[in-house]
Amino acid sequence: MITAEMVKELRERTGAGMMDCKKALSEANGDMEKAIEILREKGLAAAAKKAGRIAAEGLVDAYIHGDGRIGVLVEVNIETDFAAKNEDFKAFVKDIAMHIAASKPEYISRDEVPAETVEKEKEILRAQALNEGKPEKIVEKMVEGRIDKFYKEICLLEQPFIKDPDKTVQQLLNEKIALIGENINIRRFVRFERGEGIQKKEENFAEEVMKQIGG
């Protein structure tokens, strides 16, 4: 059953019209992610429509955590200088910097992950599956599933958003594009951690960042 709440959520996430959202949800049998794909394929999702637009304005923002123990610098672009001053956009950039501090992504998207890194990980996963005694004929399928999980751990856009783990950073980005009405692009970031590379006790940075913001 397609509820009004589902239609509302899809509309907020894509910026598509109400009837288009209802139709997409019906086609997808209520599957929200599939409905978003359907809208994108039809060119009805705001994020898809705006993806080709040049976003060269925006903000470079910083987030410093724990008395200077972790620092993040991030550049997020948007189409106009006017929109860059939008409070929703500023809050989004700050949230992205905070998320990077907590979740330690290595890349923005899976397109950025070097092929040799992926192949090396696949070799490790393949060896693990064989060591678990899995039949060779299903090992490749297992490796593909596990490599997908690997991407979700290291790619910013695929990580669960630190302040709302029910959505990914990509979904949050799509919501902001629909809300503000301009293309937004997380262009680059750098994350520094004091003493990085020096052996020290393990810390739960995600938990610590959430405590600091009262989450």
C-alpha cells in the first residue's frame, strides 16, 4: 500500500511532483530506493536534472574536534553565490565536515577508489571466503557482495549519515538539492588526526563526535 507519508518522503528526497512520486512508488511496489531510480531514469528527480549543472560557488568549511585532535577541511560547491549563503546549505556543509571527522571516509564516491585498491581487497576477500570453506562457484558472488560493503565503509556518499543513520550521505545530498533547488557537489576533503600513523589505543571517534554535539 502506498501511503501519503511515503509519497511525501519521496517528494522531499527528489523534488519530483506528487503524482510522479505516487506513480513511481506504485511501479516500485513501495520500494523507496527503486522509486528514486525510476524517477531518475525518467529525468523527473531534481537531483538528476541538476546533476549536469556547473557548481563552482560554495564554501570551504572546517570542523575541529576534541581540542584539536581531529580536523577536517571540506569544499562543497553550489551553483550560485546567493545559494552559498543559504543557511540550509551552510548547515549541510558543516554536517558533512562533522560526518567526515566521525566516519573517516577515504574517498567521496566509488568512482574515486583506485582499481588496484579494489583488486587488492577482492583478493583478500576471495582468500577469506575460500578459507571459510565456501565452494569456489559461489566465492565470486560472495566477493561482489563483500566488496559492496567495502565501498560503503570507505566512500563518503555511501556511508550512513552520522546524525541520521537511516539515510546515506548521498540521500542527504539529494534532499538538499531538492530543498535548495541547485546542484550541490561535495568536491574534496582532507581529514587530519593528531598522531596519525603513530601507534596508540583505539578510540571510537564517531561516538565521541556524537557526544560533543549532544546526539
